[in-house]
Amino acid sequence: MFPLKKVLCPIDFSEHSLKALKIADEMAKTFHAEIFLVNIIPPIPSVPTPPHPFVFDIPKYQDSLEINSKKSLDDIAKKHVSSGIKVHQIISCGDPAQEIIKIADENDVNLIVVATHGRTGLKHMIFGSVAEKIIRHASCPVLTKRVL
């Protein structure tokens, strides 16, 4: 049996990701493992705009997203992770699948537990699947929780 000491669970603050966290929490309790709660903030596209009196401050907006993510991860950790489990909270910016894989590798994670929407057809072709990308490229096992 492989040692299960570190479980990573990506959180996008949806009900789907909370269902995956429930599984990660149970596994962490069973194997006395740590949980890594990870929230990835996608890059904010910058669009060149003509001179205009209204200027959108992207760095300030990015900072507010990170502050809100931190607060939300704190709340989720308190409400959805069993007491006694060590929790690491990581917020990163970038492509969600790439960042999740990078964080898992950097922290020697043994298992990633992720929710998947189970999209098929055109929706899948257009939006792709973060879970699918993680499954294809992660160096550790990935457990998916399909949510409809």
C-alpha cells in the first residue's frame, strides 16, 4: 500500500469542490494525512482600451481576489475539515490544472482529490476539463468525484 500522508484538494468554492473535499477529509482522517486546500485564480486578461477616464486597476483587483480567496479557504477549512487534520492553504494564480500539478509536485502530495462536472460533447471541447488535465499530467494518483 502506498503511503498516504498528503492529500491535495482543489477548491473553486463550488458545491462540487466541497463534495470532493468531503472525500479528501475522510481519507485524511483514515490515513492520518495532511490536507492541502488549493485555490487557483485564473489570470485576468488585459485588454487594450482606448484612453478613457475609467481605468481598471488589475493588480489591485488581483490582490482583492487573493484576500477573498484566503478568507473563503479559512471558512471552508473550519467548516469542512475534521479537527485534528493539519491543513495547508495555498492560493496561486495561473492556469488551474498547471498550478495544481505544480503545487502537488512541490509539496510531494500523494493523492489529488478533484471534482469533475462530467461534461461531454461540445461543452467538453470548448471548456476542456481541469480534472482531465490533472489526471493526464499529475505525477501522483488522482481520485475524481463526478458531480452532475
